[in-house]
Amino acid sequence: MSKTFEVNYSVLKKNKLVHGSVMIKSVEDKKEIVKSAKLDVSTKERVFIQRVKILGFKPNLSI
């Protein structure tokens, strides 16, 4: 069963740190959540996936 998670991230973009969060729908597997979040963030911020650092995540209880 999949859940929704709020994932906080940090990205180095144009020599500036950018912090943000994204919502990820995933199974409760830490590796799968991090992998999906890195892919989504790299696409959203238009940076290489290696520049994305996942700071943490938690289940979103409001949905």
C-alpha cells in the first residue's frame, strides 16, 4: 500500500543552496522514497540528480 510523504531537500543550484519540499507517493521503503524524491527534485529544479540531498521525510497525515 502506498502512502504520501513530505520530503525535504537541499540543492546546490547556480552556486546557491536551495531548500524545499515535495510530496511523494510511495511505499514505506526508505530507499524507494529517497530514489523517487531525488528523481522528482532533479527534474523540478533542473539539476543533476547527484546535486540533490534529501534532508528527511515524514508521512503526510493531512491526506
